[in-house]
Amino acid sequence: MTVPRDLMYWSLRKRKVPEKLIRLVKATYKKATTVVRTAHGKTGQFEIEVGLHQGSDLSPFLFTIVLDTISEECRNGLPWELLFADDLAIIDDSEEELQRRWLKWQIGLESKGLKVNTGKTAVMVSGRNRTKVNIKDKEGRELNQVDQFKYIKELGVGSIKSKARESRLRWFGHVHRREQESNLRQVMDMEVPGRRPRGRPRGRWCDLVDRDMRELRVGWKMQTTEIFGDDGYGPPTPPWDKAQEVK
């Protein structure tokens, strides 16, 4: 979602932010330029006149203020609306009320200069009977009705579990490539003295990494040669269990 600058300043004033702070925010956007990296090198500098700064610590806060302010007249609150970043789910128990509230949101957002992508907007009925509903946008176009909707999959990110595993293994690889004397390696390889309490032991981060490697059938030879023999294949022995195995 591209946020118009004037809308951002209007939202700040609506929330009674002091004018001095608004001028400071404006100063960070004045004559802001960027370049685009291509396969043939970088383009020349050009000015950016819309949207928030990418990578700025202030941008998420400004974005939250804008959405909170412009949705004030539309929202009913939980559990009837779920708003995550610039994605919105509107929930109701009647087709007529859902149609009314959807139009209220669409007209309200677009009146502030934001664009609602009706092509990516879908309707889903939750219940035993898969009834057909007819929800339309303000132009009279019927929204697509689906039987299931996978939010994360629509973004092309994969499941939350896969994303968490990807980040976990990336961090493990980063730590394991460090020198043995580094603080990160020493913390990862250290053994905490004492016994675990009775009952089912709590899962450790290292146990999750071990499970990830087994599920993906990835040999530890990709990371190091000191754990495996010459073949480099499973089952993998994580470094934190190596001492126990030697005994």
C-alpha cells in the first residue's frame, strides 16, 4: 500500500502530534532520492514523492498511525475486523450486513487516496452449508468467492512453519561458520551443568535445529567435516551431542 504524504501529515495532525514533530518528519522526506540497481548497473538518482521510507525505523509507526486514523470511521472492532498491516478481513453473519460494511471500508479508504485491490479480494463462507453469496464492489463488480483461503500462501511465503525453519537454519549456519573462539560459537557449544527436571523435557533450540536437519535429510558435512566421517550422510550428529556420543 502506497501512502500519500499529505495523508500521513493529516493523520499526524488528527492524532494531535505537535507541529514541531510533524515538521521534523517532513524534513526527512524533503527531496528524498533513490537509485535502482539493475543487471547493467545503477540508474541515476530520482526523487520519491509518495510512500514511506523503506527500512526506516519510523515508517512502521507512521503506517500504523495512518491506518488507525483513516479506519476510525469504518471499523467495528474485534472480532468483526482483522487488520494486519495493509490486509483486512471483514467478518459478519449476514450477507446484507457484510455487503454494507465492505462498501463502507472501500469507499472510506479510497476517499483518503488509498487504492483497494478488488482483484485480490475474495469472499468465503464458513459453515456446514456452502451457500453462494453475491458481494459487489462500488462499481458493481462481483467479488470472487472461494472455498478456502491461505493467507500466507497468497503472499508466496509458504507456511509459517517453513518460514520459521528457514530462519532458524540460516541463523545456525551463520553461527556455525564463526571461529571456534567467537562468543556465538562458545554459547552454542556450551553445556549447562546440572540435571533436567523430571517429566517431559522442554524443547531446546538445538533440538529444533536437529529435527529440521533430519526432516530435510541434510548432512552436517555441508557445515563442517569434523562431525562426520568421509561419507557425510545421516543420521546427523549435532555438535551439542558430540561429547555424549564419544563417551
